[in-house]
Amino acid sequence: MEYNRRKFISFIGKAGLGTMITPPFLISCGNNSNTVNIKDEPKETLELLKETILEGIAASDQDDLLLAKGLDYHTIIKWGDKISNKDHFGFNNDFTCFIPFDENNPKDGLLWVNHEYVNPLFVSNFNFHDFEKPEEHRTIEQIDKEMYNVGGSIIRIKEENGKWKIVENDPYNRRITAQTPIQLNWDSPIKGKTTVMGTLSNCSGGITPWQTFLTCEENYDGCFGETEYDEQNVATHRPSWYGWEKFYEYPPEHYGWVVEINPKDGSAQKHIALGRFAHECCTVYELEDKRVVAYTGDDKNNEHLYKFISSKPGSLKEGTLYVADTINGKWLALDWENQPILKSKFKDQTEVLIRAREAAKLLGATELNRPEDIEIDPITGNIFVTLTNNKSKDDFHGSILKIEENNAAFDALDFKASTYIAGGEENGFSCPDNLAFDQSGNLWMTSDMSGSSMNKEDKPYMPFKNNSLFVIPRYGKDAGKVIRVASAPRDAELTGPWFSPDGKTLFLSVQHPGEQTTDVNNPTSKWPFDKDNIPKPAVVAITGDLIEKMNKLSQIQESQNS
Ligand code: FEO
Ligand code: CA
Ligand code: CA
Ligand code: CA
């Protein structure tokens, strides 16, 4: 669908400005109502602001984190930094989520950071390019290092004099790794276990209404492989890319789940009821009666979009998992008891959840172009889902899907789906991945063109240069435009955008800089340019006038509407 600016404004604003539907748990965690106050600003200043154009930056292939005018960044933490006497920060940081200790103090709290995967070249000193059969040359020491560097980190951070810093050795600082025991939130064991070993492939995530972190296991098959079934339902093991299963025999069925982490004690559980697939994220909404709805997508070509509706308050176990038929606008229940077609193929509900992809296809779910992040528009309640791309279907640039639940009820079983905006040269971005609404309802978006395709003459991604961060303003002269506000270092992807509770800081991950490196002594990136002269993934804090300006524009619009 061709993108239409006017349509954006009418779509996105139709519930009326200022009628935030954001539930209270989001308000205390960043997606809150606007805290900027324009009452004391001179009228002339506001008039001038209304006329200003937000200056984005041009696409760039420079090896640096470049920002638009009015934005600054500082690095909070990078791979290998000590977080305590015994632990250090893991590799390839992705999703971030900040929960303050006290909702009246937005400047002190716990930051969760996902560590999605490792580059063995940097982490375990193993170069896959050196061997014809790399799997024959791996050692347990290498595997242990790799397993330590995935999962997630909890770090206490504080802002002082405009700078966020880790509180080193704070008792809350801890690592969760691929070797941390984690319980299954389910009544029957899976592959004989009720507690499994570790979490991995932690891509994006979410936050619960009861203030815990959700971290999602995405490309888990890269670590312990996958169990695959032929037409006669005979299982075989597809080996992993990393080859960890040669050293630790953990079944693939223990991975591919949504994992909940308690910020205060690090205890973790895997939520089986939400299904098993390449979970990108998990976006939870609390209904008035305290039941929850959780949206989650399967980031693989031709896979699906799901939602779980709980039958009990605050439960991510009791309830029903649905999968989307976006053509007919129906949520289809993955319910073994009441779906004869599922009963004919699977032995029980646990097997339906473990093999959710196959179950979804049997029910006639719509194949999508790699659903990535999901966010709920805090003003209209519409659900936005990035479909990053699907080269097998000639969709190179992706799009954002908009879901409008019937009667705006999150537990509805009918909905309307439409394309909100498509990637491509006309709109200036390609391969949308993470999304975040700020406190005023402006939409921030990161892109994820793969490292092997970026800046290549023979690929359609050439005009977009490095991966970037964009904002789509909701108000003012630029409403509806896609504005590039940050450009990533070489080979990197910007991930995990999350706003601080006062809306003034955007936490952002810089993931896999220098990923195309084949020789450690000659890396393709050296960002963040520290003494080691190698690229390092890091989490940064972005602040500045531009964020403030956008919040003020929403206030001006609101004051005009009232
Ligand atoms: Fe890890 Fe779907 O991005
Ligand atoms: Ca992603
Ligand atoms: Ca998000
Ligand atoms: Ca991605």
C-alpha cells in the first residue's frame, strides 16, 4: 500500500489526542503520559517551535554512531565491562527495559539487557572461516565462554548530571546465561524436565503489568539445533550452527519460549502457554479485570503472529493461545481439546505448544513476512507489528502491519489488519525491526538490513547505507514523515529502544558492530573506539533537545484541541 501522510495522521489520531489508553503499568515504566510542561513557555517560543522542521540525517556508511542535530549519546556499558566482582556484561546486547525502584524517581533503577548471540571470533577466539569442518575443532572451553555471553544482564543504573552510569557491584547486578537453571511454568515436564538449563537467543522482550522483564528466545535452533518431523511424524535432529549440543545434550524443546525474569532476585521461568517458536518479543496488555493479553510474533519467513489471552488475572499460564488469520481477521485457538484437527496430529496440548508452528499451519493461520517487534499505540490502542522482510516472497524492504481489534477490545477474537507503512526508497527505510512509542505517541523505529547485504552494489539495500534509527512524529510540520535520527556503526544494528520513565532518555543497543570481520586484526568496525581496537556491542543513552521538542509539540497540539 502506498504510504499516505494524511492517512497516517487521521489513522493514528482518531481516538482524539490526549486520551491515552496506556495502562498504568506502562505509565510508570516509560511509555507514560507527557511530563513536559509548556505552560511557562512564552507564546512566541511555542509559535516558533510549531514552525520548526526536525532535521534528520542522511544515510551514511561511516563507522560511527551518528546522531541528528539536537541529540547526544553516552555509552552506559559495553561487552566485557565488569558488572560485579564475578560477572561481566555479555555480548550482542539487544532488548533493553528499565524499571525504576520508585516511580517518583525516574533516575535510579534496574536495566535489563538481552544478550542475543555471540560472534565466536571475538568471544571464544574461534574463527569459523579457518576450517572446512569447523564442528570438528570446537572445545568445551569455547562453548562455555559462548554460553556465558548470551542470556541477559540486570544492572542498576543511575543518572547524575545528565549521565547514566552503572552502579558497579550493586547487589542487584547479575547475569542470567545459557547455564542458569530456569523453571518451566507448566504442569507437565518437557523432555523429562521441569527445570531446564539456561536461556539463549534472547532477542527482544517486554514488560509485565507486575513489573518483571520478559525476554524472548528467538533463533534458538542455532544453539542446540531443532527437532524436525517428516510426513510420517518421524522426528530427526537438525544440528545447530554453534554445535553446543556436542558438549551439552540439552533438547531443542527446552528453548524457543518467552522467559520471565524477576528484576529483584533474578529468578526466571519459561512460559510454555505462549507457545514455542522464534519469539521476537512479547507485548502484554492488562485488561480491566486484570486478565492479560500477550502479543508475540515468530520471526521466520512465512511464520505467524500470536496472542495469548489469560483466563485468570495476572496469569501467563492459564488461558488460550491464538494465532492470526490476517486475511479473514480471526484469532484461531491453538486448543487441542476443541480443535479436532489438532487432536488428530498431536498427543496433547503440550505437544501443540511445543510444535506451535505446525499447529498454526494446520488451523490455516496466515503466513507473514517475519513478524518482529509489536507495540500498542498508546493513543488509539492499535497494534503495530513490524514485518521485516521476506526475500523468499520478493519482499525486500518489509512493512508495518496495523491490527485493530474488534471494538478496540484486546481480548476480541476478530480484528482488521492493514498495512500502515511499507519500507522502500520512497519512505526512506528498509527492514523495520524494533518499535517504541515515546510518551507523546511519536513512533520510533530501528532497521535491520543484514550485514551481508548492506552497502553492497548488487543488493537492493545500497541506497539505505547503514542501519538506522528513525522517528515518525505525530505532531507539527513533520507529522507522518519518516525521519532518520541515528546511523549505526559499520555492520551494526540499533536495537532495544526503550524510554526512561521521564521520557528524556532513549536507551538503545548498538548490536554487532564489525560483524563481517574475518580477521580480528583487521576488523570492519572499531566502534566504540576503546583501547582494545576491536568492535564491541554496547548500550547507549540518547538524550537531547530533539526528544524534548517532540514532547512539546504534542503539548501544543493538546492545548489547541482543548
Ligand atoms: Fe533478533 Fe528478529 O531479530
Ligand atoms: Ca529484532
Ligand atoms: Ca519495542
Ligand atoms: Ca531482525
